[in-house]
Amino acid sequence: MKSVFLIILLGGGGNDRVLKIRLQNDREVARDLDREVELFRFLEKNVSTNKISVPPVLTFGKYRNLQWYLRRYQDGTLAGQMKDDHGFSKKFLDKVFPREFAEAISDYQNCDLKEVRKLRLHYHGNWWYRRDFDFYRKNFLAGFIRSDLNDNFLSKGEVEEIDELLKKSGKLLDREAKYLCHGDLYPNNVLITPEGKIVFLDWGISNFNNPAFDVAFVYLGAWRSKKWREDFLKHYLMRQKTEKILQSFFGSP
């Protein structure tokens, strides 16, 4: 049986609900909803602030290979669409201050580590970065460098530099893989409510990781505004407890 994933909007008259369903026979995929429910409840208890809104999970369950949860619908505007260009829209960058977005990410990354460790999440240390890099180098990067699409975007030498950086940073990546990371901060997983609160959607692949991972996701996605992303990184580094570690990855802003 192939995996089936559905999101269904139910209700009306101000009582809308979002029903999320996975139908599959893969054990690992079957755990995604369990983790997401656990994350939503953790965030609702520990991270809901005047800047972040967490739609509460109302109920959840499973029957044979069917898993589901029901949560409140959250009105708002997505920060962009994957089908377009994977980047945050100009409208979003104009509306949301980089400082507010940096503080929103810091709020969930700076949760009490003792409480965070109780979550059933994967550790994405050096092994994970190494595996992903080797996969992309073998299946994508070599062909991309030789293609007309590259246009001096990436060279073989730069790929080798990344390889060397990963080798040197292995211990650091393992040591710092202890922070809560969303892991999938594409623009269509970020929503802004009419009140200006930030909502991070789809926590199904959240993990313990170096905090720089989510920051890099946003930094690269904000390519439409160099000033916005530089201000975002500056405010994040000012707020984040692990400032020195992140600066070793990104350099001083």
C-alpha cells in the first residue's frame, strides 16, 4: 500500500477544523503524526507567545493503518508557495519585520533542553549532514555543474570545499544536535495571522539539530531582500544563546 496524505477542512461559521490524515503501512512514516501531535502540544504549553500562535490539537487517534488528528483552523496568509520559486514572497518580507521572525525561531529553539529531550525526535548530527551531502553530490551536483543551468552558480571546487567543511565540523555538528528544529521551513509552512502572529505549520519532520539549520533555511529563502535576511541573521545572533557557535558557521553579520 502506498502512503496517502490528506488535509481536510471541516466545519463553518467560525468553527472550522483541520483534519490531517495519513494512510500508510510504513512504520517510520506512521510515526510522523504521533510526533507532530506531540510537538503541537509541547509548543502550545511551552512556546505560545505574543509573536507565535500554535493551533491547538483537539483530538487524535489511529485505527489499523489509518492515523489522524483534528486541530483548530488558523486563518492567515502563507509566506510563499513551493510551486513558485521556494522563496519568501515580497509581500511577506515587506510585512514581517526580520527581528520578529528571528525572535519567533529563537523562542522555540531556546526551550528548556530538559523538556525538549523528552520529545521523541531524531538526532540530526554529523551523520545526517554527511549522508545528505553524499546523496546530492552523487545524484545531482555532478550533473548540475556540467549543465547549462549552472551559469557559474556552483563549481566543483566549491563542492569540495563543502566536503572539507563537513569533515572539519563533524564533532561540532554532533555536539550541538540538541536543539528543537522545525526542519522544513519552506514558505508554505509559515503563516501570518491577521493579528500579525507567526504560525509554523507541518512539524512532521522536526528533529534535534544544530540551530543553524532552521536559520539557514530562512536565510536562503529570503533571497528577494538582501537587507531583510542580513537583518534577520543579525537579530537572531543577538538573541540566540548559542551566538558564538552560529557565528562559526555564518561569520559575523
